[in-house]
Amino acid sequence: IVGMAPIVKNGNGNVTINNINRTGKTEINAGKLTVASFSNSVGNDFGSLGYLKNIITIADGATLAVSQTTACGQMLKVGSGTAKLEVASGKTLTLEQGLKQAGGMTVNKTGSGTLNLTTGQTITKLIISSGSVNAVDNCLPTTVEFQGGTLYDANSQNSYNDTKCNFVVPEGKSGTLYADPRCNYTGTLTGGGKFTVYAAGVRNYFNGNWSAFTGTVVPGLSKRGSYDPVFDFNNSYGLPKATVKLNSGVTIQNDGKSFAIGNISGEGTLAGSGVWTIGQAVDEGKSFIMGAYTSSNIIKKGKGEMRVMSPGRMTGTLSIQEGSVRVSNNSAYLNGTKATTITGATSKLYGPAKLYSVTVSNGGTFSVTSILGLGAATEVTNAVTVNSNCNLEMYISKSSRSSLSASTLNLNGNVKVLMDDNYVPNDGDEFTLWNCKTFKMSATTTKAILPVLKGYEFDTSDLFASTGVLRILKSPYTLGDANNDGVVDVADITAIAAYILGLSPDNFNEFAADANQDGEIDVSDITATAPIILQNAKREAELREFNNKIREY
């Protein structure tokens, strides 16, 4: 095509230009225009769309595609909305000028080929839908959105860069970033897709606010220079709503900062002198497996459950502040020779486990029960301290029971005993719940919370000792005989009512007053006592009638 008139592409169809032309500017208003070459500074005075100074404008929704590897020295402008730039598979398009805005702000890179950027962008957003994009120093627009493609940032280990670019990975989409080996990334990460990020050198610092991201981050290591890569989260924003897939062989650093991870999977390593807070994004009734290796201190948050299938991978302190931690076995220390704390009314640790020390406070629960809810064996090298209003939870049945061994047991709260629903008690049944060298308790706040046994009662006389033994005895009391006079009658109902009203009836027997054996003394016990009285009255009447007949005889 010869002449300086413009080329204007209209309509939704496709046009392909393979030859070299001498034309004016190009406007692509709709559909797709595919070319083989551009005018550039490396040998092509003319290309498929004319001379070097001819501007190419791409309107919203229109596509400029390249079918061959080529460099473009001509100015590319976005006329409105979002323009598409497509590079064929196995081909490379190298831009010699930045992508410019002319009413439109966004370019969508499509096609499985490669786009090489340069500096001077005035567009504000680049979408990478497929293929790869190679960047140079300071060339990225304000936002890069990943919809399936890969971005290779500048590979410049000999100079420091600051990248303020914001990254977006929409839900259901994925993206991959190979970082600059020496760069501070200060932009945000938003969306809910899958973002794979490769650190490339010793000075990759991810300083930006990624806290709104709800998808999955997959850290990786890919050496692009002379130095082995290190992955540094150098911020306290954290990833509280995201999942981190930490693959084996990958280490991420917190650089001394407190860093939150909403959920975690994989068997990589968490490093750094800061605290890792894990689990906030895991809802109640859900669980995750903590398989990472770490010597850092860990805080467990979130209402879900953290399961530890391989104890010994954590060697720092463990603070359970929300939800639960469930340990599958006691083959190794859960978290080395460091303290474990259980803090808060929703916080709970389940065994079997091997622990160095345990402190329970603010309503927390230390449960010596297994993943199946049965009894478990838990060993604590040093002290177990259960503060007031907190629980030490144990389990009893015929075939399984809890067993705790510790150097010291400071029991200032509750020992709460759970019982198998199918357990049939026998007079003299005995359970050793703990063994310790030193036992301490509070005269005012230590108490036993026990299940109800119909016709039997618990003997706790040897429970609060170094060897804590709980026994079951057949009850010597008659249910309903609240005033302990040996007869169940209206006087017992009067005694129960007085007790409910806060009075102190004489000779009141709490066990017998709990006529329905639900562990509480309330109006329902009056209701349960009445049939006993009626039954006794019926028996007395029958006995009188029998005696009268005997006398008549």
C-alpha cells in the first residue's frame, strides 16, 4: 500500500497484513488487525503499518496482533477503554516506545508469545491474560493485573529499584511474577486468585500492603543473578485473608516483623525473628494442616482448627489465642523446648502431645483427648498451669482414658471430666487421670466438673493430689430425699424449692435433690420428685391394704 493516507480498520472481523507498506497513521476501531512487522530503529525503515513516525491507535476492545518476532519503534496509543495487544505463540514483540494513553488507560496483553516493554508508559494499567511480559527498570504502569500470564520484572542485580506497581489477581485467575533480584516492592496486592511469586536474589523485599488479598500466594525461589535468592516479607501488613502455599524447599522471611498468614499449606520453612500469626482466614468447623518448619514464634488465631500431624517441626513458642490446635501424636515435642500458652475462652489444645510447658489462661482449655475425641496420653516436661476459670479436660470410658504426666500441675481452675455415652459404671471403677511430682491447687477456684451418673457418684477424695485418682461409687442416697430424712415426701419438695430460692434448708443433700440427675438443681427436680412421692404413697396404700387383709384372715 503506497501513499500517506491512514489505514482505518473497522468492523469485528480480522485483517492480516504481511507485507511492508508506505502509509500514514493507523486506527484500529474494532476487530483484529494482524501484522508481520513494524518500522523500528534496528533495520526496518518501513513495516506493515508504514514509517517510524506513523502513530498506531487502538480503540476499546480492538486488537493489534503480531504474527512474527519483531520490534516496534512506532508509537502505540490506546484510543479509549482497553486495547488488546496479541503476540503469537513462540514470537516476541519488543517495544521501543512506551505504551501511550489517548483517552484509554489499559492494555490487555493476549496471546502466548512474549511482549518486551520499555520505559515511558503513560497507560495506567497492564493486563497480562496469557503469555509473558518482560520489563526493564522503572517501566511498569500503576497497576498490573494477572489473568493467566507471567511477568518477568527487570533483572538488574547491580542497581536498586523501587517498584510501586500494584498487582491484581482476580478470583478464578492466576498470575506469576519473577521479581527483580534487587528491588523494593511497595505496591498492593488485591483480588482472590492464585499468585505465584519468585524471589530472584538476596535483596527482594516485599514491603507493600497485601492484606486485602483473599486468594493463594505461592512463594518460590528462582536465581536470576549471581546470588542465591531470599524471599523477604519486610512488612507488618501480612496476608491475614490469604492462603500461603509454602512448598518444600522454600523459605520465607519475616525480617523481624509480626506477619499474619490467613491459612497455610505445604512443608516449606517460616523464618525470621518476628512472630508469625496463622489461621485467621480459617472459619469455625474448618481445619488446616500446619506442616511448615519454623524456629520462629507462632500465634494461632481464627476460629478454625490447626492440625499438627508431624510434631517437632515447630521449635519456637506457640500461643493459641483463638480456635484450636489438635496434635496427632506424642512422638516428639510439639514445639521443641519452648512454652505453649492457651489464652481465651475459644482457645483449646488437644492431645496426645509431648510438650515442654503449658499455661492456660482467660478461659482456655487444655484437653487431654485425641483426634477421635477419646482419651489420650500427654506428657509435659515442666509445669502445667491451669489458671482460674480455665479447664483441664479429661476423658473416661471402659476402654480409653486420658492420662497426663507432668513435673508440676498447678490446678487453679477446673478439671472437666468427659464420659463415653455408652459407659456403664460399676461400683469401684477407678481412673488415674494424672501423675506429677508436684501438685498445687487453689482452695477457692479449683473444682471438678463431672458428668451425671444415675445411681452412682464420683469419689474425688484422691483426685486433687500428685496422683489424681477418680473413683465411682454406688450412691448411698435415695433420689428425691432432699432433706436426708430417709423418706421422699412433700417435705423434700419444700426443701428443693427453698434451695432454689437461695435459702439453706437443714440437712440438705444436693445429690439426692438432683432428682433428674442432670447436674443442676432447679424446678425440673421438683417435677421429678413428685412421681417418686406418688409412687411411694401408692406402695404405702398397697401395704396397708395387704396388712388389713392379713388381720382379717
